[in-house]
Amino acid sequence: MPTVQISAHVKALIERQVAEGAAADEGAFIEAAVRNYTDEIADNDDALLAAAQEGIEASRRGDFVTISTPEEQEAVWKRIWARAMELGDDMRAERTPVNAADQR
């Protein structure tokens, strides 16, 4: 099995998760963490492609808004920012134990 260098902090996180029963051993924990991470990347890619396709289709239907003034631009950015904050809250709430452990 290949050897990977990790920091003492990450090693302690892994050991704590194993001790708490999150995985049978360190190798199993690393495999689960990598699997979760690759699934997350794939999910993000799928979501990005779906959003792009949705935007393309909306544009073809004429379902878009032209922003003409600084006030309109500011209003759009406020809506975008508010939605980004909502999505960030949702993402933080959905973190898996593997991801949450790394944030301690």
C-alpha cells in the first residue's frame, strides 16, 4: 500500500474519528473520505452542467432580463448574494462527518 504524508493535525483527526467508530481503521477512513470527496466533485460538476443547460435553454426561450441601470445591477447583485448565502448555509448543514471533522 502506498504511503502518504499527512500533517499531525490531520492524523489526529483521523485517529479521533476511528476511535469514535466512524471507520474500522485509518485506511477505511481515508477511503471513505476520498470517496465522499470524489462524489462531491462529481455532484458539483453535474450541478454546474445542469445550471448551464438551464441558462442556455432560458436564453433560447427569451427568458432573461436586460440590466440597463446601476440600480438594476445593484438589485440583481443583492439577490445573487442573498441566494449565495442561502446555498452556503445549506451546504454547511449537509456536511458529512468526514468533512465536518476537518473543520474542527
